[in-house]
Amino acid sequence: MEKLACIVDPNGELRYYVARRKGSRHDWLMKEEYFLCDRFFPDEAFQAYCGGAFREIVSVDTLLFPERKYLSREEALSVSVPDGKQVIAARLIGPGEKPDFAPQGFEFCGFDLAEALSEISSLVNCGGFPNAFTSKDQNAYGLISDHEKAEVICNKIAEKYPDNSHSECGIYCAFRRLNG
């Protein structure tokens, strides 16, 4: 992937990177986002679909959490989180960037690999990429715990599944905050 250009929102905060991967179908990658959503405890059918035994799914995936309410950084840090809900904080980790994002009061859950345009998770909502990773590579949230391992898996997905739209993914550092 070539160097990413930045787009700043009217408040001066970095909001997006623009991807310029050769032949890319996806140009926009959200840099940082916060949203309030339901917690997701997968049933047996979903466990079978994604090939894992995850106690709970934490993800940037827009299909798994369609009823999300986007929040500003300030709202995410102070909002009262109702029972059964969570605030997810996600930050795209650019190529060569070290994951130094750690919002205060949030639990680190792992690294999600999500398709750039739709933010559909390549880890928990694409039916799996068995030539790139297995559920043994994932933690209890369906994510990858180690950044270097996430980079390796991301590259393997792109290499082994070049024609799959979910293979062009970004690496997101994912955190969450519950009530209390």
C-alpha cells in the first residue's frame, strides 16, 4: 500500500486515511471512530459460520453492529453505558505505524482486520480465510491479540485471496468500555 494521505474534519481532528493501493476498489478508510452498540454473544450457528469459539464478538464490523450510535471522542469517554451495551473505540493502524492508541478507561480487545469500504470484519464475518488464519489465531473476542501477527495475517489474506473483496483490509486496534 502506498503512503496514506490524511483528511481532517472541520474540528481539526484526523478522521480518514485515503488508501492508494494499486488497483484498489476502496479509497476511504476511517482513521478513528467511537460508537455505542449492543454487545454480541454469538450463538452456535454464528460460531460455526466464523469457525471459532468466541465468548463475545468485539469488532468494527458495520453488519454485526448495525444499530450503532457514533460518538465523538469526548462523548465516548463520558457517556453512561447502559446494560447490554458497549462503547467501541477503533483506530486504523497505518502501514509502518506502531499501535499507540489507548483511550483511557477502555479495555484493549485486540486487532480487527476489516474491509476498508464497508468495515466488514475479515476475521469474524466473512466465513473465514483458512489459508491465512484459523480460530486458534484469534482471541476470545474473535480478534488478533498481537499487532505483528495481525499484519502477517492481513498480508496472507491479501496474497492468498486477491479476488475476494474482503481481502483488502485495514488493521484496526479495537477497545471497548462497558458500564461501571
